[in-house]
Amino acid sequence: MYLSKPILKKYLLRFLEADLGLGDITTSLLIPPQAKASAKIVLKEPKPVFLAGLEEVICLFDVLGIKAKSPYQDGVWAEPQAELILLEGKARDILVGERTALNILMRMTAIATMTKNIQDRIKAIGSSSKISATRKTLPGFIYFDKKAVAIGGGDTHRFHLEDAILIKNNHLILVGSITEALKRARRASFSKKIEIEVSSLEQALKAATLGVDIIMLDNFSPKMVKETMNALKQKGLREKVLIEVSGGITPETVLDYASYNPDIISCGGLTNSVKAVDMSLKIEK
């Protein structure tokens, strides 16, 4: 799922251009063009974090002509005050990349850390459920958000609308019925899985009977999930379909759902309300 270096650099250049505008007026006035500096990115969080975004930040500084290296790699824990990335090069270019680099690393690490913590808690209770992202991401940042989820051990879900067929409630309102919606959806290539969002046990049984690949139990309470899973088992349908639970699930409530072993638990909070971890870039002459 990872981008090739040339494509990654194009993304990072766009981020830099958005931040830089016509140039860093402060740095250009204060710092001589040939001035050299060393710097380090330091973790300021009081607790360990699960790292993500190192590859992107090192690549970003490479674009700027800055030598960047890290004693860490994505997908490992780092302790408070850890020196995550060491930088050497022109002082102006280090400062130009500072904010963009920190924004990427702080956000991706926060997402990976939350994902890792939730997935580990799910595993600890003996559940086989997997936490998943949604498409509730920052515009233009979906690849990086979802990569961070994957690094944390979660599932990315769809990157784009073209990836799979997901029939939601608004589609059903416009089409009129699950049966007709599935009939139309099956005109797509055999390679596209079909998922349908349901809001009741009856709809879930209907969808499973019609042979969908995935059923999303939307805004179900844990009790409703249990009842639906049991009903599918009783009718011999549970093993024929993947079950995703979604809607209002938080880190505090995720285990209430995981205890019933749905295949996927999707949580928009992984990416749409995550709090960036605290890091800083410190210049050393």
C-alpha cells in the first residue's frame, strides 16, 4: 500500500508549497543563505508513542536537501524525550520544512498510537475483531492517515470510492429496496466486493440471504450486535458474510463490541478526532 518515492515526493512538495507560499520571509531576512545547522526532532509526550511518519519526514527533508536520519523506524515504540530524527544541512531549509514535517509526524504517530492501543486491547480479551479506519480523514491526507492506521495494526478500509461497493442508507432511500440495490450493484466487475449498511436485524438477515460479501451494522448497540450475530449463526449465515460494526464507537466502548467477535470494528475517531502527539524541532548550531 505504500507509495513509491517519486509519488511520495510529489505529495510532500504540495504540502511544502501550501505552507511556504512565495517564501519564508522571516527566515530569508534573518538567516544567511549558506548558514549551516544541525537539528533534532524530540518527543515531548509524557507517555510512550507508537511511531509513524518517519519515512515521510525523512523523505521531506531529502526533498529540501537536508540530511536526515533516525535511530528508530515506523512501527516501534519511543519513550518520552526520545530524539526521533537528526538533521544536518542549510539552516534555512531546515526551518522551511519544520512545521510541515512536525505536522505529518505528530499526526501520523498519534493515529498509529491510538490504533495500536485499541488493537492490543481487543486482542487481550481474546477477540479476533480488527479495528478499522473510515473515510473520515483530512482532505488530501487520506493516504497518510490510513498508512498510520495500518502501521498501528488496524485495517485501512476503503481509500477511494472506487475501491469497493458500499451501499449506504441514502442509496437505499433513493433505490427503494435492498434487493434492487444489490441487483444494480452486481453489474460491477466480479473483482468488486459488495458491502451494505443495515439498521436492523431484519435487514441484516435479508442482506445475508441475498449473498452480500460484507454487512455493516450501523449504529447498533452491543446488545443488538449480539442478537444479530446469534440470528445469523442460527440460520447458518454467519460464516458466509463478513460483519462490520460501525457508528459512534469510541476507544471506551470498543471492547463492548469486540466481545461478540465481529470481523471489523470501524472507528472514525482514529482519524477524525485524534489529538496530535507533542514533538518539537530543536536547532543546534
